[in-house]
Amino acid sequence: MTDKRIVLTTAGSEDEARKLARALVERKLAACVNIVPRIVSIYRWQEELEESSEWLLLIKTTEAAFGRVQRAIEELHAYDLP
């Protein structure tokens, strides 16, 4: 078993995705973050069906750092529920 983890989150813009990725790597919470541009997300928000273009972040981290990654995403992210 490995202690490596991949954490997924999305951002509403390329600028926000880059900001999140840079912060996670600068804080040494992630070894690498890949940004996949312009995915389409279909989801329910406040009882309405929504469709948005987003940027997918693939965050490469460790099991030990996962909680700190989660807190950093919650701190830095523009979404109410990242």
C-alpha cells in the first residue's frame, strides 16, 4: 500500500486553478498539480440543475498531507463547497 494520494477539485476559471495549484505546491502540500482545462460539469446546486465550464485540478500529495490540503483548498477556493 502506498501513502500517495490524488485529490480532485475544480475551479471556475483558469486564473483560480493556477492560484490554487501554485499555493499548494509553494506550501509543499502537493508535489505537483495538473490542470485540465475546460471540462464540463453538470451538478445540482441549491435544488437547481447546473452546467458549467470548469478547470479540473489533479493534486498529487500524501496521505499525511491530505488534511492540510483540504484546509488549504477550503481557505483559498472561491466556491462555497469546493
